[in-house]
Amino acid sequence: MGFADDHLIPLVDEGLGNSAYLLDLGDGRALAMDASRDLRALRAAAERRGLRIAYAADTHLHADFLSGAVQLSHDTGATILASAAGRRAFDHQRLADGDEVDLGGLTLRALATPGHTDEHLSFLLLDGARELGVFTGGSLIVNSAARTDLLGADRTEELARAQYRSLKRLTALPDETAVWPTHGAGSFCSAPPGTERTTTIGAQKQANPLLAAPDEDTFVAQLTASLGTYPTYFDRLGEINRRGPVVLTAQPLLPALGAQQVRALMADGGHVVDVRPAADYATGHIPGSLSIPLREQFATWLGWLLPDTAPLAFVVNDDQDLSEIVWQAYKIGYERLAGRLAGGMDTWLADGNAQATTVFLTADRATGRPYLDVRQEAEFAAGHVPGSLHIELGALVETTADAPVGPVVACGHGERAMTAASLLERAGHTDIAVLDGGPADYTAVYGQQLAQGTEGTRS
């Protein structure tokens, strides 16, 4: 078959910062590359084109989402393509370096590219002898490379050196070869995160600062220096993906719960997650609940701040999509979803329960309070309120005692700050306010210039 650009359909998960790909093979069949367990977008794209998923390939044992390959194999009979070195515990076609798969006119060639993980493969797509593009997964990504510390600090440098050699191998491909990474803008697997999602080998030779490193030692130093924190749930998912996620035979649901059931869940060690917008949470919420507004980044913060071993109940607004809550949770392995409070806070109050409130204020009302910045280190270093204290949201769950008394908690807009405030309230802190805005709003009111560097950092 002849390959055209519209044969490849990128499917972007903005929240996790990843791209899956659906490759139309031209005969009613398709290949899915690095599909997550949330298969809604991929299935919709395949249905629009009348395609059956015949192959499901994974470049590596993913740490940031559960793979959808096993589910696709169950549902469509797809052949799973993955590295033999991954020791996966389910049926799949085991591939080693140089192995090829005939897709029926196109060929997929496995290239061993360790670094992000030990068993990482890139997949080179060939039309005859012509290199069309390469699915680079967590190896070469746009203007960067994926992080090498997910297997432990003691292996970070070793894997960074492997990543250097893998990138050298990939950049030996022709300049016009397309590069189709999995990790991209917004992914905690990127190091550092980029902005674009696809590129070419030639473009990366010109623009990727890591490829400009004069030698391996410099590359390793630059890559490892760029590594920020990552969600704690990353430490669990690689092994689940090796064993194979549980196949779902029915649509996961979020049943209705009464107020008494929610109270009982909390008393038994469960957690209540309030997914309403930050302003709604501030107006009134269940004491002890955690605010994680339902948005693209919901899964990241759910997985970073709560265990996957305790039951979860949710407080939602009537206009929020329950299936979005379910799939964001399931794609990172959170399956103990007890349900949602039917009728929301009205039901809670009607049952005679108390509610808590949080001060949510604009910058002009924030004077006199210590400023607690809960953004990521890179965001803080790029510009912050002079004299502010910095504790990343992901670290705050373990360090609530380090928070100042009576702070205004801030991030970029208010969502993460409200999550941080709910953590502090749950730990017994009082007199907390949340900034409706970010550092630029604050400094504009108080006539300050944003500071640079790491002044005030405690994370």
C-alpha cells in the first residue's frame, strides 16, 4: 500500500501529556500504538473509519498509565507486539532488536532503545525499504528525551547512558524520517517537558538541546539535571503492565450513594474526592474531603495524592461527566470506586451533616498572609512571588507540618492550590485561604516583580 499522512491518527491524552497512535493499514485493519486502558478515543476513531484493531503494540512497560493492549486483544483479537525482554505474563508476539512484523504492505521493525526503561523498543515503520517514521515511545521525544529515573535512583545514570546510545541510534535514520513519540508536552515522563508532539529526525538534530551535547558525560549531566518529581503511582504501574491489567467485561460505573454510606466509607478508611470546580468546593464541602477538580489533569493528582487500596467516593455537580471520572481513575489502576454522593452537597446537608468552607480570594484581598506556592519546581524557578514559601503539591501530602500558619495557598490558577488547602485542612490546619489566580496576579496588585531562581524553596 502507499502510505499517506492521514493513515496515521494521533490520539492525544492532554492530561497525561501522551500520544497514542492509530495506524490505518489500508485493508480494514489497524495497529494501535501505546494505547491506554481508556480506549474511548481510539475506538471512536477506528469506528469512524470502519477499522478493526488487528495489532496492539507497546513501546515499553508504561509507568504513567495502564496499557490497553490486553483489553484490545480480548475485544478484537488483536496481536500484541512487545519486547521479549519485558517478560510480560500474557500472550504476545515477543520481539527483539531487528525483528520485523509484516503488516500487509507495510513493515514494522523493532529497534532496541533502552534508557527510559530496560526493555524499551522503538518501532520503525517501513514502506518497502523506505523509512516512513519511527514510534519512539519514551526514547527520543520532541526537543528532549524521556526520563531515566523511574527504575530507581541507583539506576538513573546507567539508564541515561543507555538513553544516549539509543538517541544516537535513532538519529542515524534519514533526516526526513518522522518521529512519533508517546511522551510529550505535559508528561511527567518527559525530561524536561516539551511543547510539540511530533517531529522529524532532521528537525531534532537541529533543535534538540540534548543532541547538541558534545559527549556522553555532558548528555548524562544535562538529562539528569532536568529531572523533576513525578507522581507516586508511577512506581506501581510498570509491574501491573507486565502482569497485564485486568480485562474489563462491562462498563465501569459510579453508583449513587446516600450520605450515610459516604460517612461509613470515611469511617472505614475510605476517601471522599470532591471533583467540583474549586469555587464550588470553597463554598461548602464535606469535612475531610479532598478537592481534585475534574479536568484533564485529574488522574495525575488522584494517583499522586491518594492510595489505590482504599475505597473512593466522589462529590460531583449534576453537569459533570461520571464516565470521565471512572476512566481517568481506571487508566491509572484506581478501581475501588464506591460511587458518588447522590444529590451532592444538598443531600449531605439535608441529612443533618456539617459542611466546611474555604476562603477563596482574589489577590487584592490576600495582603498580610504568608504566600505558599505549590507549583512544580520548574514553574517556581521560572518566576515566583518574592519571599514565598515553596512546597510542591505532590510533596505536601507528606509535609503538611511545614506549611506556614494562616497562608494564602497559590498555584497558577487556583485548582492545585485548592487541592493543597484541602490536604492542609484534613491535617488540622485552620485559617487557610486560596488565591484565585497566580503569581502574576499577586505581584500586579502589590507592585512587585516576580523573583527568579529558588528563593524560599522548601520542596
